[in-house]
Amino acid sequence: MSQSDNVLDRVLVLELVRVTEAAAVAASKLIGRGDEKAADAAAVEAMRKAFDTLYMDGTVVIGEGERDEAPMLYIGEKVGGAPGKGPKIDIALDPLEGTTITAKAGPNALAVLAAAKEGDLLNAPDTYMDKIAVGPGYPAGVISLEKSPSDNVRAVAEAKGVKPSDIIVCVLDRPRHAELIAELRGLGCGVVLIGDGDVAGVIATTDEDTTIDMYMGQGGAPEGVLAAAALRCVGGQFSGRLVFRNDDERARAAKWGIEDLDRIYALEDLAKGDCIFAATGVTDGSLLDGVKYRRGGVMTTESVVMRASSGTVRWVKGEHRGPKG
């Protein structure tokens, strides 16, 4: 522990990168092999083992599912090497964001996690979520799910000092988004369609090099919490609303204490206080390079780690050598 009251001390910030690196390296061995479940299982096992080396008393609040659905890294599972002793930390994770991407050797697969002190991450049920996001530098409240997609684009364009047709929006390529895509293109917007990996899609709004201004559409609620944690660290904006398709999903929400099913969640409703976001590339993408295998048994990784309290963003390049002998 550091001398400060903050349980997320600086040592832990960098140690968490080792966790996403371990998951990414394990998953990378199955890139292009066509087996989504095997790739995900490899990432999960490696991430769990890496957590056990850290001095913390962690609890998974966003995981691979509930206990009866996932053998490890399920919601409620304890992680870390100091149960009952180390700092109490809530963990949101996706050991392999983009299982299909990895199986098909597509872009933007990541190993991702967020960490915050106990109670600072929303226990989001495994449902869908309507999402809209922009990166830093805009006036507060520039986006809202209470407004239409067109009105949101116009607001961002005005704040940026450009025409609506100059705005580029990232959207998951799904049949459910046909009307949204048509509306955006009707404004003249550029629409970047991604096949999977909406955490990477949201984070792309924070990097001017991607040219993506906004993220819109419906994706996983757990991924929404992870993306919100990243935006908390760099000052972006996010708005989300849970989507329930049946009574089973409504019951899951009730189990995690969610009573207002129509609530619109702002960024700090999903991830508040100090938080850490870490991601390592599995395959090459707009944010990070994927794992590379070099001569002599050397693997290289590229990661990013962000912290809300300091606004720090660190890019970490790693070289990994297998044990000798």
C-alpha cells in the first residue's frame, strides 16, 4: 500500500498491465484457428493466474458471466493473492474482447480490465445497452440518449466547429443498427462499421489519429462499464441505457440491485472515483498492435494503461521471453 488513502497505488497501476499482457499472449496462440471458445478459455485461465500474483483482495463485478455459466472469472469471484489482507478492489474484465475477431484473425481484439475501489464500478447485468460516447474536449452534456442520433451529431459538430457531414461515427455492424446507419448517412456522416469489439470502438473516440468522433449503438452492458472506465481516465463522455429483451434479463438486473430499468446512466454512474483501465492488443487494431512472435522465442506486446485521478495515459511495449532451459 502507498501512504495515501487511495487503494489503487502506483505499483498496482503498472502491475495490472501484466494481467492483460498474460491474457493477450495466451489468446494470441489461437489467432486464426477458428476456435472462439478455446481462445477465450486460454485468455481467462492466463488472466486468473496473473491476478493471483497481485497483492490485493479483488472481486469480479463484471466478468465472464454468473457462477453457473463460467468456470472462472465469474461475477462475484474473488481474485488476487491477498484475500482478506490486501486492498479491496472491484474488477471489471473481458479477458478476450473479440473472441470471433481472434478466431478469424481480424482487427481490434483486446484483453481488457478496469479496477476501482470497492463499490465504484456498476454491477451491470449481462444484457444489451444503448450507448453513445465522445472523447475529451467537448462541453458537458453535449451528447445524450434523450436526443435523436441526428441531434447528437449536430451538437457534436457545432461544438467541434464543423458541419454534421464532417462527423465520423463508429457503429457495430449489426442488422439492428440498419435504421441508425441510414439516419447517420442521411446526414452525410462517415460511418465506420466494426464487426466486433465495441470497447475498442468507444475508446477510438479518444484518439484523434482514428478520426472517429462518436460511438453509437447497442452493445453489451458489461463492455459499456469497461469503456466508461477508460473514458473516465481521459475525460470523455458516455451515456448508456440498459436494454431488456425478456423477463430473465429483467430478473438479472433485479439481482444486481437495478430497480429503474429505464435509467440513463452517465459516465460516473458506471465508473466513479479513481479507476484504472488497462488493455493489451491481441490482434492489430486502431488502438494497439497485437502480439507479435519474433525470432528466438521472443514475443512483443503493446498495452495502454490509464488512471483517472492523474489523467495519465501510459503506452507500454513489452518483450517476453520464455523460460530458459
